[in-house]
Amino acid sequence: MKLIVKPWNIWWWRHLFAPRSSYNGEVKWRTVVWCRLRNHPSGVWYYTSYGLKPNMHCRICGDDLG
């Protein structure tokens, strides 16, 4: 598990504690922060049967990665 820590960058801290989108309303806030700390390890959803069209939302927390 690789944590990306950049405490000198104010934009990283703003991203880490930014509000959640309506897409992931059922996910707890601490899960979103933990997933952002780990740089979204599971990647994006592919919602076709062949996996060709990305949804661009994280599988764990639902953050928009696009």
C-alpha cells in the first residue's frame, strides 16, 4: 500500500477534504478520504459487457476520476 503524502501542497489538502459528489452519497466520508490518500487503488468502473466504456468513477469511493 503506497500512501501519497504531500503536506507542503495546499491543493492536495483541499482535494483530500473536498466535499463528496452526489454520486457517492451512500459512501462514508472517511472511506472517501482513505481512498484519496491511497490514490484510488481500484481504478474506474467499466460498465459495458466488454469493458470498453469507462464510467470514470472510483470503484471504492465513487469519486469522479475523469
